[in-house]
Amino acid sequence: MAFYSSGVEYGLHSLLCMVDSKGDDREMNVREMAELQGVPFDYLAKIFTRLSRAGLVVSTEGKGGGFRLARAPELITALDVAQAIDGTKTVFECKEIRQRLAFFEETPPAWACEGPCSIRAVMDGAQQRMEEELARHTILDLARRTFRKAPDTFAIEIQDWISERRSSR
């Protein structure tokens, strides 16, 4: 089972669609992004509600409406997106088993309760490192990686696809 929902993946990919090859953001509507990526429109609409509430995107008015990034793409991290969509997650929930050993009867000795649980400390450290890694990568970083490995025509093809959809409305 995945730790983060598919919504996080959809959200990250969608925000990447909103950045062009120069690193500038562009307006897109949810229907365009859903169609471009082959993801369910209704689910993506719910994701954008969460992204909007978190202050990562803002809705735009006008023909068709849509969304723009609320901040520069270099200021939105993968962690921001994950937390906006899935909320704050914890890798581990300590049940303090160390204090409940059968032979302790009803009262564990002080040494068993002293300081943080060593298992919890390891798990908390793992979570911290994971969040630090997600916080290191911005939407701009991810977009640049995509455009670096794609052929030069990819950015033009994306823009042409968007323009074609908009002109047929």
C-alpha cells in the first residue's frame, strides 16, 4: 500500500503541467489537465479544491476559467503538495509497548518509561528525513527535470495541445 495517495501524484503532475519550459507558470483548467494526463476529472477537481485551500493555486476567471500557481514554482515544494492533498501524515504511531510487558504487571519500572522509545526515535528520524527530501524538491525543479529529458519539441507539443483545446471551445 502506498504511503501517499494517488491524489498526490495527480497533484504534482498537474502542477508540472502549469509550468512551461522557461519555468513560467501558465493558467490551465482542471478539465484540460485531466484530459492531458488521462486522469479522472472529478477526482482532479477535488484535488484542486485542496490545493486552492492550501494556497498553492488560485482560481482565475474568464472564458473557461482555470487555475494559476499562487506562488512561483520555485516556492512550492513536493512536501507542500503532499500535505495539501493528503494532510500531515505520520509514518509511525508509537503504542508504548515497552511499558506494557506482561511481567511488569500494572506498573512498569521507571527505566522502561524513561526518555523517548528507541523505536519511535528511529521512525521519527525516518519521517523527518523523508519530509526534508520532499521539501528539497520544488515544482520548478521537477518541471526542469522533465523538460531536460524530453525532446525539444515536447514543450511546443504541449502548448499546441493546450491552444488546440482552447480554440475548439
